[in-house]
Amino acid sequence: MPDPYQVWLSEVMLQQTTVAAVAPRFQRFLGRFPTVAALAAAPAEAVMEEWAGLGYYARARALHAAARAIAAAGAFPPDAAGWRELPGIGPYTAAAVAAIALGQPEVPVDGNVERVVARLFAVTEPMPRAKKTLAALAQGFSSDPAMRARPGDFAQALFDLGATICTPKNPACALCPWREGCAGQAMAADLPVRAEKVPRPMRHGAHFLALDGAGRVLLGRRPGHGLLGGMADIPGTAWTGAPWTDAEALAEAPFAAPWAAVPGVALHGFTHFQLTMRLFWARVEIPGTNQDWRPLAEAARILPTVFRRLLVLAEGAGVR
DNA sequence: GATGCGTGGTA
DNA sequence: TTACCAAGCAT
């Protein structure tokens, strides 16, 4: 049976994240934190740095907290209900770990499984209201002898069916092993019925890139919760509904310096809003000891993508 | 139950 | 290019 730590880590990384994006990051993370004990013993900053670029940073905070809970308990939870109590573990991940790592007869219901079930039973109720219906129907797999014999492989097979045959667009029904029993084949491409999407508003920010004489950049640290919680950042204004004028932005600078505006803007899309950022930079020599100065290459590695865009903007403008 | 929470790939 | 999508969870 697979190592529960590795199954747990991979399932958390895969939450709303593609296999292609996860694969190299999983190996790197495992190299740095090979066991749950090593993860539990690590400082939070190290865990957040290792997660940089993967997104949904609450996952990393919860993963670390759960590792410490497991280390304190001295053992992994013995079943899905036990896993469900850990931070960052919801119904899906608890069932996936129990099925794959523990061989227990659980059915993890993710987006793939919802889609397969919606088509198999021709569920036309719109999402997200249909989630309860789909989960209940998915529980019907529990009586399948193949599922009882190999719960982990059954779950993986269901994911693979959804990822390769029963795809969101252009499903390959002709190749589907379940086509004969599929009630929704004729309308497969239109299921499940999605809720209407709301347009993403635009927000605006201004940030301040302080460079010293040795190619180092001054970083800040975000509060430990909410958007990008716990991650390093490039200091700046709040992200507001209107653009910042030079005067407004400079009044928000973290300290007095000969700030110069970098031409252009950096753009970044979040799930729920789009962001336009201006950038000011200055060469400064600060004797302080508590600031977090990092070489540019290191900063680019540990910053979330939204702030890496500012480094790219600066580099393109010849700032270094 | 609706909303907040990232990012990169694909059509 | 814009829009959509990907092995969800917390509040």
C-alpha cells in the first residue's frame, strides 16, 4: 500500500491543480520534506517558500498544521473520518487517502467523478446545487465488486475515465467502456449544467521595489491568513477599485526613498478579480537588521507568481 | 449556499 | 485573445 504521507501530499497538491503542474513540485517537496516528521519540524516560512507558485496557499498552511497534528498524535488517522478532522482535508481528500493509501471502500468525489456521474445518470440539475445528488449517486459505486476489491485503483480509474474519455468538452463516447449504460450520452457535452459565471472586477495596486547595491531586493511578509496568506511579497498599496496616481501611491511607500516610476504595468489574474500593478523602484542602502533582503534570483523563486510579474516588469525596463 | 482563494495550460 | 478549466476546502 502506498505511503499515506505521499498520498496525502499528492492529493492536496492536486486540489484544483493539474497533474502536469504538480508532478515536478511533488518530487521537489518530497526531497525537502521526506516524511511527515520532517514537515512537522520545519518552520512555516520554509514550507511556504517550497509552495511558492503552486497557488491556493491555504493548502500549504493547512498541510503544515496537519503534519504537526499527526506528529503530535504519533500516527496517521486510521480511516476517512479521522483524516476528515485534519485541516485542509475535506470530504474528497479524506476519501481519496482512505481508498488509495488505506485500501478502504471509500468513493472520492471530485470534478471528474461528478461529471461522469452526471452523464451516466443524465442529471440535468444545475451545479452547484447538483453536488448533493451527484455525491449520492456516486455512493452507488460502493456496491460494485471491483470497487470493493480494489478501492484505490477503482478511484484512480474513475479519475482517468473523466480525464481522458469523459472529458468536459468533446467527450469520446465512442471509446467509453460505459457507453451502453450511459443515460446522458446524447447530451454528454452539455452535462453537468454549469452555473453562470460572474465577470471578474479589476483592481489596482502600486508596489515598491527597493534594491541595494548588491543585487538584492527587499521583501515583506503577508499576514498569515486570507489572500496569499503567509507568503513573501513586494511591499505595496492595498488593491483597490481605482488606479493609484503617483502622489497617492508615493504617500503609501514603506519608507522615504528616491522612488522612480517604472514604465508600464504588470497584470495578473486571480480567481475572483484581475489586478493591474504599477511599480516604483529605488536604490537604497538600509542598515536595518530585521529586513528581509534577498538576491533577485532567490526572490523570484520564493515569491508567489503575482509578485514575480513585478520582477519581470522591472527587468524588462532595465531596472536591476 | 455563496464566496474567497492561484496559477498555468488549452481551444 | 478571452474564456474556460484542473484529483477542493474553509467560512
